[in-house]
Amino acid sequence: MKAQNIFLNIPHNPEKELFEPLVKHDMIVIERIISKGQKSPESGWYDQEKNEWVMVLQGKAVLSFEDQPSIQLNEGDFINIPAHKKHKVAWTDPDNETIWLAVHY
């Protein structure tokens, strides 16, 4: 075992959104997501089998939902998205990295 730092090895100009699993188990997945201007495709929605708790550790983002207004997330903000709640990433800061912590359970 050794300690790691979630803010290390951040690529500064990722061409695509990066999903890095930190912990994987039958019932839970914890991942670091790095975005810089990326967003979900215009068509379609995430419709996940598991609940997802997400927190913006650094940066800014906007989540859109099929059946409710969009929500802006700033540093320190978090949200719990129930399974099958249709959502997408509408915007992430194009000038700075947005670092997310996501827990799928």
C-alpha cells in the first residue's frame, strides 16, 4: 500500500475526457475523471444501471437532465444521480481542467 494524490499526473491538454478507475469492486467503482472543454454528444443520454455520486474537485461543469433544469457544479459541489436518471455533461471549462471524483454504486 502507498498513498497517492488525485491531483498528480493531470494531462493539461487531453484530447478526450479521461476516465481513470481508482477502486473497482463488485458493488462500487470509484474513478477520477478529467475534462477540459469536453461534453457529452448532443444526441443520447447516460442511462446508467448504478447510482452515481459525483463531485467536482477542481474546475466547473454543467450537467443536463432529461426531465429537469441543468445544474452548474463548481469546485466542491457534488450531486447524487440515481440509477436510470438520464443525464449528460453539457459543458466543462475549456480553459482549465475539471477534475471529478465519481462513485458508481
